[in-house]
Amino acid sequence: MKPVLIYLLSVNALGFLLMLIDKYKARKKLWRIPEATLMWVAALGGSLGSLLGMYTVRHKTKHPKFTIGVPVLLALQIVLGLLVYRFLCF
């Protein structure tokens, strides 16, 4: 269970940081982080961190791909996590 927790904390921290970095780069007109990368990090378990990052710095909040996609990923990850926990821990 501990490696899973470490993974989830790490990937969510990465999702949060990538949103902050991409917002900074957008303001400075620098090379940006591809949207596909942001979505992959969210899909690989970092959806909560990505969502918190989005709304902390108001980044990608006008893109339906993110405003709908990331919360849907989060909901799916919660359901999947609960199912895995229920069937593996009981």
C-alpha cells in the first residue's frame, strides 16, 4: 500500500507543478508544455493535482478538454480505487 501512496502523491504533485509551470510559460510567451502531456499526467493518476493546479492559477479553465476531462478522470480514478481497495483489502 505504501508504494501506491508514494506514487499517487508524486504524480499528483507533478500534475500540480506542470499546471503552474505551463501557466508561467504562457505568461512569459515561452515554449509550452503540450496539452497531451498535461492530460497524460492526469490520466496516470494525477487528476486531483492537475485539477487543483488548474484552479489555483486559473489555467486551462476555459478548455472543455480540461474542465470536463480532468474531473471525469478524477471520478473514474476514485471509483477504480474504491473497487480495487474493496476487492483486494476485504
